[in-house]
Amino acid sequence: MIKLKSLLLNIILSVGTGLLSSFVTGNFSALYQGVNRPALAPPAWLFPVAWSILYVLMGISAYIIGESNSDMKSSALRVYYLQLAVNFLWSPLFFVFRLYWFSFFWLLLLWALVLVMIIKFSKISKLAVYLQIPYLIWLTFAAYLNFSVAILN
């Protein structure tokens, strides 16, 4: 049975983290247009669309873990919240402070945390893992973009 309040709270926490990071970052689109980008760089409008979907999937995944009866859920959710905090800080580091190389290594940290989270989630729910796979793939692509921007700028 779906606990709607808990599901919504998890989604709101995840999406809210992204919105707050976006608010702190400001007009990322103008900043994004102002840097030299690699050939595979997507248009600026794609980022909020992709991230919105990913944050919703993250929230649903966290809900599944949180509602499980597993004694490992606390440990798994700690990694989830940690990666969410690291995720929150990437945009200001990259767009506001323009710390492209530091942001790249920060993104590698985020990628590693998401991988650890996926491993922990896999011991509790396969569905929760499947919902995180697009996030890890997107972070891999984001690492390519970040690395390329660091080199080109």
C-alpha cells in the first residue's frame, strides 16, 4: 500500500533540494551560454527537464527504501541524504564560483556516493535501484561535460 504523505514528502525533499540549489545558483542558463562547451553539450533547456525527472525518481526511490522493513534502510538512507547534500553544492561550485576543476572532482565524489547508495539500495529493493540508474548515467554524462568545460575554459 502506498503511503501518499510519505511518498510526497520524499519527492518534495528531493525536488526541493534541486530547486534550492537552482535558486542559489541563479541564472545558470546565461552562465552556461558564457562558457566554452564541448560538441556534445545539450541545450540549456534540457538540464531543468532532466534534473526534474531525476529528482522525482530519487524521491520515489528513497520512499521505497524508507518504507521497507529492512534493518539496512537507515544506513542506505544516510548515503542517500549525503549524496543529496553533495548534489546540492555542485551547481553553485560550478556556476557561481566557476571552480570547474574542483566541481569536476566534486562530481566524481557525487558519482561515487551514488554508486555506494545504489549498492546499499540493491540489498533492499531492486526497484529502488532501477530508479537510480538514470541518475548515475546522467552524472556520468555531466562528468564528461564538466571535465570538458574545465579543459576548454
